[in-house]
Amino acid sequence: MSDLGPSPTVVGQPVSSGTATGAREVSTRLPLPATVRLDSVVWLYVIPIAAIHLAALTAFIPWLFSWTGLALAVLGVPFYGLGITLGYHRLLAHRSLTVPKWLEHGFALFAQCSLQDTPAKWVTVHRMHHVFSDEQPDPHSPLVNFLWGHFNWLFYQNTATRTIGSMQKYAHDILQDPFYMRLEKSCLGPAVYLAHLLLYPIIGAVTGWMTTGTGMGALQFSLSLFVWGGLVRTVLGWHATWSVNSLTHLFGYRNYETNEGSRNNWFVALVAVGEGWHNNHHSDPAAASVWHRWWEFDPTYCVIFLLERLGLATKVIESKTARRARRRRGVRKVEQPVALGQSSEVVFVDLPTPPEPHRAVRRRNRDDGGRSG
């Protein structure tokens, strides 16, 4: 394995602006990660992604349109997206909450309906992103170029993220679970995706026959739900997730001065179930919520809040501000898990509290031309 770069600092630690503080200046351009092999195309990703994009273009055929199909596509993005934002991201990658194993595994299976890789691979890439965010080893920094950060990084072999060794390093806790190991070694994930995809034409055919009484009506409605509710929704869900990697490291505003270029982007927050408040997340990656200002609505946290009230979620990690207030009142603090890049384990550390948003330093916004989105 190639050198992964300098030893990382603890992720999520905010810094003040100014050269005297030792804050790292974020580059405007980066070279490709040294561990990427441009001569090794990952066809296992290229073929299905290209095929589903091409198949989704049939949505432009007027005969395949239905308002029900459109509604399934639009509403399906946040619905299935919870498998990624809550299941993969906040539950598995950051351990921001604890749920019963049956529910954790259920979220992981639900995430397969989005066709965004196995839990161990997803967690490996994401934890490495936090350790090396917007540095050369970052697997998907848009500072290489926008398309690289958006999806091109998926199409080439990266020995730092797609080997058993890298998964043991960054997702050791995931691989210890036999259920996730089965997902790695079997075709269960793609099978779940295909099975859920087939439900759309089956339900559409039955419903179409019942409402029209004709075979042609059943066929039209069946294909409409398949194309819009299945294929188009999958493509939109992909781009929602990919936009977190690309757009929220380029466009938006910053509440906190962090050691990378993360930004809060309202559009990405809208399509990615709250994940667009990315600067908030990078300032406090272990927290279950990214809702730092009243308008920064976080639907994923609303679901976590509901699970907690129902007794299905425990050890929900609060914001640093809340944890600090608890310590001042003498209440036992909740330890927060943060995956460190140089350890194969998830360790527990206490991170300092970031500045309040209204006191955030905005010097970098001026330095980079005040990009907003």
C-alpha cells in the first residue's frame, strides 16, 4: 500500500483563523490521491452506474410518465436516503447513536435499496475522508476537480480504500460483525436492490389492471413505476449523496473554521435529508445532529429523535455545546466515538467545543472569493 500521507489529527477539532493558530490552509487544487490507479478501472461500479443512468433516460418517453411514478421518485429520495444518512453515516460510520442489532442490520439492508456499496466499504471511505479531508489522500475531494469529487473517484482502483487491509484499518468494528462480513462476501446487497426494484412493476401491474381493466393500462403503469420509482429515484439518490462529497466542499457558507473546506449548502441539505449542513458536521462529526441554527433543518436527526423517544435509540450523542453545558452542571458526559485513521479500532475521545456560529471566523470565505450556494 502506498503512503497515505501525514499522520492525521483528531477529526472534528475546530480551529481559529490566522497563521498564529497553526490552522492548515486549504489548497484550492489537489493532485489525485497517490494510491489511485488510473490504469485500473473498476468495471463493477462503472457498468451498473452507467446502465442505470441510461435506463433512467427512458423517463423522457411521454408514455412512461405518471404522476404516481413522479411522486415515488421525489418522495423515494429522502425515504430511501435514510438508509444512507442514518444507517451508514451517523449510525455505522460515526456511531452517533446505538440501536438494537436487529434494527441496525435492518438499516444496513434498507441502505442496499440505494445501491451505494456495502457497509464496510462505505464506512472505510467516509472515515478516511474525515481523517484526510481536502488533503491529497482524501478519496473524493472536489479540489482535484469537481467530477472527481462527485463520482469519478468511484471508477478507479484506490488501494487505500478498496482492500481488505484498508477496511480492517478504518472499519474494523464493522467487519467484526458476521452480518456485515456476509454482505462483503456475498451478493446479498445487489439481490436486495434487485428484489426491491422488481416490486415497482409488480405493484404497478396489479394496480394498473385494477384501475383500467386492460392489459395495456397495466403494462403502462407497471413500467412507469419501475422507471420513475425505481430507476430515476436511484439516480437522484446517487447524485444527492455525491453532492455531499462535491458541492458541500465548494459552495456555501461556513459556521465554523475547520481544517478543510466544508460548507453548509441548503440545496444539498434539501435533497440529502439534512446532510448538506456539512460544515456543521465536520465541526462536530460524532454528534447525531447537524441542526445548529434554526433554519438548518435536519430531517435525519428528527428520525433519530423519534427513535430515541420510542426507546429504540440510546447513547445519542449531543452537540458539543450541549455536552459542554452538561459538564458545567456536573452531569456525566457522554463519550463520543471517533474513528482515527491510524487505528483499526473506534476509540473514544473528548473533543473541545467549537465557537458559537455567530462568532465563527469567516476569513476563509473572503480569501476564496466568497463562494456561496
